[in-house]
Amino acid sequence: MKGEIDFGDKNTVPNDFIQTLVMTKYASLDYLRSRRFFILLIISVLIGILLTGIVAYFRPASFLTSSLSFYSSWWSMSVTFIIILSAVFFGGDAISGEFQNKTGYFLVGNPIKRSSIYIGKFLAAFLFSLIIFLVFTAITVGNGVYYFHSSGFPYQFFESFLLSILYIAAAMGLTFFFSSLFKNSTTSIIITVILLLFVFSLLQTLVGTLAHIQPWFILTYGAQAISNVLSNPYPPAVVSASIAPHAAFSISSYYVRLGEGVIIMLGYFIITTIAGLFIFEKKEFN
Amino acid sequence: MDNYSIVVQNLSKEYGSFSALSNLNLKMQGSKCVGFLGPNGAGKTTTLKIFTDMIKPSKGHIFINGIDVNREKKKALKSVGVLIETPEIYPSLTEREALSMIGQIKGIPKHDLDSSIKKVVEKVKMEDWLDKKVGKMSKGMKQRINIAAAILGDPDIILLDEPTSGLDPRGMSEVRDIIKELKNENHLIFMSSHILSEVSDICEEVAMINHGKLLAYGKISDVVSKFYVEKENVVELSFVSDLRQSSIKAISKITGVKKVDTIDDKRLNITIEGDQKKQAEVLSSIVKLNVGLISFKPSSGLEEAYLSAFKEVT
Ligand SMILES: Nc1ncnc2c1ncn2[C@@H]1O[C@H](COP(=O)(O)OP(=O)(O)OP(=O)(O)O)[C@@H](O)[C@H]1O
Ligand SMILES: [Mg+2]
């Protein structure tokens, strides 16, 4: 025996929460320095500038009759687009990249649970989507206050704002799920984009408009609460119309209730996150 | 589990009907280096990946310090340093940030983190690159950081999968020195490698695997004698400069020299027929050839054993 000092248990491995935050910290650093973040920031600022210019130059009546109609016209389409883009940009390859780029090999062999890696990266992606979203919100509110002064902030907009944040979580949950399902980054990104931008709205048309079934299982349907709350009065649950008088063929439009929208988005967030965590836990690095 | 650091029990891994690993049993303990040898596709990386929960076994268990990796990975790998295949690091992070991330995950206290990082980057000779982005570094430089990450926090057990791959000759020799040093500081090192001279230089023991089955495990000399009987007659020769083909030919023509195998540009293994007296004659003839002989030593026989072991099976 050498006369060495025994330091005993040198390092105590931190608890899961702290390790998750360590992952968030370094994944954030990676996002902050990524080209994607700046591209997305530029895209959302450009959309903001474009809308600002249109409203200032053309003074469209749909924007300027009331503060509520202003937000309804400005916010409804643009914000969901920006949210989908952020979810895809930050989440589309968050987990698949760990396999494809082999960065997972640097992490997974350490004393850390895979769920801490997943959740840590999720928090970072959520945080950066939130930054993009808040920048766009600031531009929106700036315009609203410019045209409507103190009445430029109706409570419905606040509701819509909170619903949007919930939508970020749900859309991010979905993209993380797909990025954990595939080992190839391109595949996971493309599937998510196609789903969020095309398949969901196609399904909604088929199921809702043509088959007259409320499309409660479609995320983008739930997210329509973001724009519905900005309508005064809130649109009716369903509107059916015949194409021609006495025709057998009719179409329906479903308008998601506020509560339903919350449940759909929350449901997507919870289910996709649990499923994504489960898949990542089982997935093999080879 | 007694006091074994690593216990492998009936470990198997199947990919469909293909068996990448079958019924592997292994127990390791103490402060030493165990080389893990086998041809391409033998199952070395597969084994190491199961050790670190990167893939799940189809059957069997692996216990590290008595804890089942598959059940309690975080606890089992508490004091294990790992380098498997060639990991990549988030390219936008600097070397310091990448190592801080691993250090924080391992739980190195804040006030020790800087000094711990400094210690390992000095060992892998990467101290001048601490604040450079990893994405801009060469393959070998990244591998040095991977080694630094594996030994960061002074883990008791170190698992390495071909650690010197991609390194320049100096890097290889530095890594060998690091491993020798760790071994003397009370670490267990389990290392796969294709470089037999490296393994015989730094390891006390070897495990040989082929087609997913363990062929032998034990002290190098025991494994060698299991597969190779003529060990005593093989001598490793080192030369002052690169050998010319004509010199090699001249050596092979000396009476008593049965076989000449090149190890590298400056080293040969020769097999000598006959007793020790004959051996002395052969060596003095080589000296007389004036081809720059600087040393000779009995070969570990590992290369011969390797060749004969894997010839028998395949
Ligand atoms: N995902 C997989 N699906 C099917 N077979 C696989 C898979 N991963 C590995 N294998 C097979 O398992 C066997 C063992 O592979 P492994 O990577 O462990 O070999 P190795 O000993 O590390 O070889 P090398 O010296 O080339 O690194 C190989 O035959 C390989 O083809
Ligand atoms: Mg391998």
C-alpha cells in the first residue's frame, strides 16, 4: 500500500434535474451560434416588416376597423407559420442528429439518463422558439399600440398569445417525437414539415369539410383556437352549407372551442413527449 | 459480485438471425490494462456499446461495480470513462465548453472543473486549443478531445474502443503513455485495438473474441502459449533506420532463421530454429551484416498467437 490520501467518492453525479439543465445550457449555446437561429430571426422580422409596411401603406379596412380586427388579421396566419417553422428548425433533427452526426456517442456513455438529454434539448429548443415568437409578438404589439393607442391590447389577444405558447410546446413535442423516431435528420425534418404544413390541413378538409366529422385529433385544428379567440363573436362550433340549393352535397366548417383547442394542444404535447422519450430510451446507437 | 469491477454474464446480442455476440462471460478487476482483440466484425464494439447502454443486450447482464448497466445505467457508469468509435462533438462548442459539459454531467465540482479540464487537455496536448471551436478541428484533434473527455474526472474504469485510431504516430505514443500512467494510478482499462504491438506494450492481459465468441482471456503469456507453442524462438529486432528490402533478404538467408515477419519499417520478428547457442550465432551474424541493429528482445508472441488463433477459427 502506498501512502496515498484516499479522496473517497470523488465526484457525486448530479441529480437528473441538474443534468437536464446542463444539457439545456450547452444545447442553447449550440442554437445561439447556429445559422438556423439567425435565419429564423430574419424570417420573422421580415414578416413583421412586410406586414408593417402593408398596413402603413394600404391602410386595409380589415386591419384598422378595431384593435381586435387588427390582431385577427395580423396574427392569425403569420404566427402559426412562424411557430411551425421554429419547431421544425429547432426540433426537426434534435434527436435524429444525435445518431446521424454521432454527437450522441459523446454524451450517452456518460452517467446521464437519456431522458435528461431529451428534455434538456427540448427545453433549449422551446426557449429559442420562444425568443423568435416574442420578437414577432413585439413587432405585432408595437403596431397595435401605434394604431389604437391604449386600446391596442384587447384581452382576446392575451388569450391568443398564451394559446400560441401552448402551440409552440405541442408543435415542438411533435417534431421531437419524429426526430426520435428516425435516425436520419433529413427524413425527420421532411416528415414533420409535410405533416404540419400539408397533411394536417388536407386531413382536416377530408374529415371535417367533406365527411362532417369534427377533426379533434388534428393538432392544427386545435391550434385554430389561436385565431378563433380573436373573432368577435367567437365563431359557432360548426357551419354547414349546401353547395347549391337542394343539393345532396354539402360542406361543413368546424371551429374549435377554446377549451377543446387547449385540450388538443396539451394532449399532443403530453402524448408525443412521452412517446418520444420512450422511443429514444429504446433506440440503439449503431 | 465479489470485488470485480466488470462482470459480464452470458451476454448475447442478436440482429435478426445474426448473432453479433453469443454468450460472453468475462470478469475483470484490479489496476491494469486488458486488451480486447479480434478481427473486424468480431463483436468488440458491440460488447463495449452494451457495457455503456448504447445498445441493449438480447440476453445476459453486465455489472459494473456490481450494478446492472441495463437497469441503473446512471449509477453503474458513475465512475466510468468511455470512448466508443469516433464520437462527434457539437461543432459550435469550443474544446473548453465541450469538456465543461461532460465535466458537469459527471459532477465535477465547480471549483475543480477548470483544473480538471486543464489536467486532461495537457495530457492529450490540446491545451492551446481550449477556446477554438471543435467544428474547425481535424479528426485526430477531435479524437484527442474524446480521450480527454473519457479520462476527465478521473474515473476508476476506462473503456476505450480503438483509442489511437486517427492519431498521428506521436499521438499514438502519447496515448499509450497516458494509459500506462492511468494503469499505475489504480485504474482498470479495457481497450479494443488492432495494433498488437500497442497491446503487448501496455496491457497485461488480453481477451480474444471472434464471431461474437470469447476465445481466450488471461495474461498475455498464457493466451500466447495457448495458441502459440514456439514462442521462445521468436525475437523482435529493432533497427536504427528504416529497413531496406535487401537487408531483410540478407537476414532471411542466415542459416537458422526460419521466418522473418516485418512489424513496421524499423522492426522485425524473426523465428529462429534450434537452441540458445544457435540463437546467439544468428544474432551475431545479423550484427555483422551492419544493417543498424540497435536492440533485440524476445517477442511477446502476441502477433503469432493472434494469427494462429484466428486462423483456427475462421
Ligand atoms: N445494427 C446492426 N445490424 C446488423 N448487424 C450489425 C449491426 N451492428 C453491428 N452488426 C454486426 O455485428 C458484428 C460485430 O460488429 P462490431 O462493430 O462489434 O465489430 P468490431 O469487432 O468492433 O469490428 P471492427 O474491428 O471492425 O471495429 C458485425 O458482423 C456487424 O456486421
Ligand atoms: Mg469496432
